[in-house]
Amino acid sequence: MSFVGLFLSGAVLFLNGLMLTGKAEAKSVGVFNLFVGVIQVIIPFYLLMVSDQNHWDLYSNGVIFLFGLTFLYVGVTALKGLDGRGLGWFSLWVAIIAVVYTLTSIIQFHDAVSAITWGMWAFLWFLFFLSNSLQMKIDHYLGKVAIIQSWVTLTIPALLYFLGIWNTPVVNQIWLIVLIGSIVYFCLGLFKFRLFIPFAHTEKE
């Protein structure tokens, strides 16, 4: 996935996190989701058309659709006030695909930073499934996870790439620590928000 795409995705995820925590209005955020979602669907179509159709090209370009379609789905749901259960089930499907990308990053590319990043995205999409399809009361926690991930997995890595220092050994080591620290924070949040309690205690009224 291109780092320009990561940069734009960071902006969308940041706004979505603010929306989930009640700090931004849903319809205005929905408009931005649609704007970036359209871009994230057009770009991979173009890249696929000009590529040599190598399976790794398909692997890299096809993943952009996961973000683009998610943003479009969130945007339409927010603007139209639709029931979110369909979005939740779609998010579960994307979370499973993200797990595959996590494993591929480890087995094929031996890239710990990419593997952890994909694992974090899989977790985020799974939370969207829990919130929308299973109707669990986790929107505030989900919003905080989205805001943090918007910076540590998308915006800042893209900026570091633009500056030409993303792939340096020092930055790689630092970012492993940043990502692991974020995961620890998310785990502590699971207990704070009591997400380990059976569904009966967390379902939305």
C-alpha cells in the first residue's frame, strides 16, 4: 500500500476515532470518509491495470481496497443513519484478511513492524465488528484505539517515509517499541473497559 494512501487513511481514522468518542459530528466525518474512500478505490484499480499482474503486485495493490471500501461503508452508514450490523460483518471479514497479511509479513517478508501493524489493524476491524454487529458498548474504547492507531500505524510512518528515514535501522527499532507500547496500552484498556466480561454485561441497551 502506498504511503500516500497511508497518510490519507491516517486522517480518516483520526476523525473516525473522534466521532466514536463524541468529539466530532458523524455526518461531517462521513463526508471525509467518502472522499478518501473514493480515492482509495480508484487508485488500486489504476495500479492493477498498469501492473504486470504479478501475484505480489495483486497482493500489494488489492489491500488498498480494504481501506477504501471500509471508508465508503462507514461514510454511507454515517450519512444515511443506516443500521451498522452490515458494516460490522464486513469488518469481521476484513479483520480475517488482515490476519493473513500479518502472517505473510512474518513468514514471507520477515518484517516485524509490518506484522505488528497488520495485527493491530486486524484488532481494530474486529472491534468494529464487536461494536456494530454484536452491539457491544465499546465505542469510547474503540475510538481511543482508532485515534492512537491513526498516528502510530499510518500518519507518522507515512511522514517518516516522506522524510526518507522510515526504513533506517534506528527508526525500525524505535517503531517496534512504539507499536509494542501501544499494544500494551490497548490490553490495559481491555480491562479498564471490562471487555472480557460476557456479552450480557456489555450489550447496548
